[in-house]
Amino acid sequence: MARTKEFDEDDVLLKAMLLFWEQGYEKTSMQELVTHMGIHKGSLYDTFGDKQSLYVKALKRYIDMFEQAVSEPVKRRLADTGSAKEAVRLMLEMAVNRNEEYPAGCFMVNTAVELAKQDAVSRDLVQMGWTTIERFIRNLIAEGQRSGEIPRELDAEGLSHFFNNALIGLRVMVKTTTGSEKFRQIIDMNMSVLQ
């Protein structure tokens, strides 16, 4: 008879995600993961596989959370205001507004910096996440162009890359920079390209 799990798989995966996000892949030991997740080493291996497999699952979890956390409020802002520009601005503002439940910065950015050269799976997941974000931004800009709010001659595809790059930069800066005025100036400057 198979034993039933004595833990919530999603809950312990979230704990692993937060530890990897805070410390990175290399600096996080299996013992730290076992302790932080509150499960036995055998349960970790049986449920998630080795450290690299656990990291990939944690990164996928983050990407799903990130997409949901960004898309829902941004779509709501667009619906409430009818302004694609306001929706794009909200995305930028969300990148610098700290949620104390989570480490500063972005787990995808951390992964790209730490593992992109040595781990193709992690690199591809990050690229997939960024492609999804760019598609979302491109759709916002196209909506703004259809409504006449954003000039039609602007390249929506190029702007999606530009704004994703801005989001990445802001998520890096938030790890070391304080001061909402500096971030407001950066966001205003980025938004000026939509004039």
C-alpha cells in the first residue's frame, strides 16, 4: 500500500522557490532545502527528484505565479481606465513595489544571471517567461493603437522588447535602490516613448 504524503506539495514547493530565489542555486544546499521545506530528504527526492529538478519545478512555479500576479491587475486596470498606457505603467510600477512576502528582485532574472550559461533547461524557461511577458505587452500596445491612444506608427513588437527590458532593469535595481522618486523618473522616461 502506498504511503500518503504528510505535506502539501504546492506549499513545500513554494518554500523551495523562496529559498532558491533568496539564495540562488549554488548557495542553497540540500540540507537547507530539507530544513526550509520541512520535509524528509527521502520525501524531497521521491516527490521532486534531485536539486536541479526541484529548482526547475520551483522556477516553473515562479513563472506561473508571476504571470498571474502581473496579468490580472494589469487587465483590470485596462478594463477600469480604458487606457493601455495606464496598464503598461502599472506593470512598471509593480516591478518596484516591494511585496514583503517575497525576496526583492526577480527569480527569473536571478536564474538568467546565475545559470543561463550552464543550464539550458533553466535558460529556456526564463526565455519562455520573458516571451510570454513580451506577448502580453505587445497585446496591450496593440490595444492602445486600436483605440488611438498609442500612435499606430510605433512598432508594437519592438516596444514589447523595450518594456520587458525596462521591467528586467527595474527588478534588478529594486534589490539595491531605495527612493520612489528615482523609480518614478525612470518609469516616466520609459513611458515617454509611447507619446
